[in-house]
Amino acid sequence: MLIELHNIFKTYKMGENEVHALNDVSISIERGEYVAVVGQSGSGKSTLMNILGCLDTPTSGSYVFNGMDVSNLSDSRLARIRNLEIGFIFQGFNLLFTLTALENVELPLIYQGVGGGERRRRAAKALELVGLGDRLRHRPSELSGGQQQRVAVARALVTDPPIILADEPTGNLDSKSGGELLEFIDELHAAGNTIVMITHDSNVAGRARRVIRIMDGQVISDEMSMGPSNDQGPRPLDPKEDTEPCPQHDDSDMWYI
Ligand SMILES: Nc1ncnc2c1ncn2[C@@H]1O[C@H](COP(=O)(O)OP(=O)(O)O)[C@@H](O)[C@H]1O
Ligand SMILES: [Mg+2]
């Protein structure tokens, strides 16, 4: 099992009040699944994404990721796991606006200590994969919203992570760009990638094979759906072919991708 959440609670203290953003959530996700997490605004979706993505730790409960209990790891250990194991796609793209598309995609590799030539080669390949091979030197301001999100997808993919987490990835896109992005995510799933996509849109969720519904911080249903994508089974566990050994680097960096 790639992901096991056991009785996860997340409580935010707001002065006198406590907000129970997650209230006893237990979920398991296998390698190769395409899971949509749906729920209304404020239901706890982003809180769940932050915990799944090791951006935050639960107030209580245990999270076993890829066989390791990550519930209580230090920030620097969590940063390392994020960099190596998780590809993030956010609603707001989260690109650095002073960098080119190529440089944005190179960033997670810099944090893995991958050397310059190899880094640029892999970043260019990831951008080609998302159809932006002719936009390597463009900055985000010189790209459309759909293209910016594709740069973010390339950045999520460039490390070849075992899981891709997307939080409302189509939320800032027009319907055509959003549709293209969803098709691309279908292809990633068909190629064996594990995808967890958070959305409040049931049409978007309809593409996943499994839909987990949350309300007020609790799972209210967890069902297989008839999603259109072809499940070709889990991706093999072989070591990543294209990864260089990681030299020491400063783990205190707050880079989260
Ligand atoms: N950092 C925070 N501090 C206090 N309350 C928060 C924080 N983040 C989220 N919440 C609250 O937790 C609940 C769940 O929020 P969130 O996970 O962002 O929901 P969703 O992504 O489904 O809209 C909401 O009531 C929200 O106001
Ligand atoms: Mg949210």
C-alpha cells in the first residue's frame, strides 16, 4: 500500500475556538490508483492534501507513506520526502515568476543535487511531454494559464515521483485548458502513475476510478467509479532509471516540490 491514513485528526486553534478540519479520517491508496477527493469548500480537502503531501502533520493519527510512518517527522525530513516522492499541482500553479519555464522545472532537481546538464535535459524532456517544448525560455507572464499549469505539471513529473497530488488543478483554467489538463492526467494514470486529485467539481471527479467524498472533515463515501481512463495496473517498483545519487544538500530549505 502506498498510502495509509489511520484515524487522522487535524485541529486548528483559532483563539478560543477549535476547528476540526479532519475528524477521524482513515484511507488507504494503492500504487497506480486514480483517486478523486471531493467535497464542498471548507470540508477539509486542502487540509487532507497537505497531510498526504507531507506539507503538514496531523494533530493525531498515523500516516504511513510507502511503508514509513511519517506522522511525526521533522520539517527537514518531510521536505526530503516531498522532494523525492511527491509531485504537486496546485490551483494557483505556484511558479516562480522571475524564472523561465525550463528553470522552474529544474528547481526540484536542483534540490536533489542533479548536475546542470542532466537537469536541463530532464527539464526540457518533461516540458516536451506536456507540449511545451517550444516554450522553454518563456517566463510565466509570457504563457497562458493553461500553459502555466502545464509547466507546473512538468515540474511535478520531472522527478518521476511515485505519487502526483493535485489540489483543484483546473480551478483557475478556462474549460478548454481544464479539459486538456484532465486528458493529460488521464494519460499519466494510464502510464501507471498514482494520482490523487482534489476537487469540488463532480465532473472533474468523474474521470477518476475512485471517488472519496468528504464533509465536515469526515469521509462520507468511498466508491469505485466508472472513470474513462484505462487502468493498466500499478507501475513497477523498479528503481528509477534516470536518477543520480543525491549529494548532501541543505534540508532546511522550505522548498516543497
Ligand atoms: N491554517 C488554518 N487555520 C485555521 N483554520 C483552518 C486553516 N486551514 C483550514 N482551516 C479551516 O479548516 C476547515 C477545512 O479547510 P480546508 O481544508 O481548506 O477545506 P477545503 O480545501 O475543502 O475548502 C475550514 O473550516 C477552514 O476554515
Ligand atoms: Mg481547498
